[in-house]
Amino acid sequence: MPLAAGLTAGLAAGLAARRAVPVRLVQLAWDGSTWWLRPPDAESRPGQMALMLDLGPWMLVRFSPAGAGRHGAVWLPLSRRDAAADWPALRVALHAPQPAA
């Protein structure tokens, strides 16, 4: 029962985040050692990605820019529908062990 409650709470948090966070077009790139985030009309920033919730066709990830710590984190709701053909590679990259800093 605690597992079901945790999953329900995670799903509710993910849905709330999806509604609370305005949808902005950002580009993610993985070069094999570093994640890069490029917001609209801004320079790409290197950082670390953390997979917080994976529901199969939908994920919630946290991007932490290099040197910014947790306070500069950007939460990104990602979906298979939005990522299209890149979805399988994105999931593999997020589940793979991250290289040591």
C-alpha cells in the first residue's frame, strides 16, 4: 500500500508540475559527458540531468546548470508525444549511469 500511495503522490506532483510550469520550447542535447539546455532566445548551458519520475510515455526531469546547485534547477516535463523519434534515445540516456564529474 505505501508503494501505491507513493506512485499516486508522484503522479499528482507530475501533473501539477505540468500544469504549473509554462510550456516553453527548450532544446536538450547530450554529448556523452554533459547535458546541454538551450532555452528560447538564450545561450546553451551545461549541467546535469536527474530523472525524477518515469511513467513510460511521460517523464519528469530536473536540469541543474553547472555551478548553480539545486537553486538554479529547471524542472522539465517530457513526453513521448513531444519528443517523437528521439524518445527512445532520450530515455536510454537518462537511465544510463552518469559519468563522474
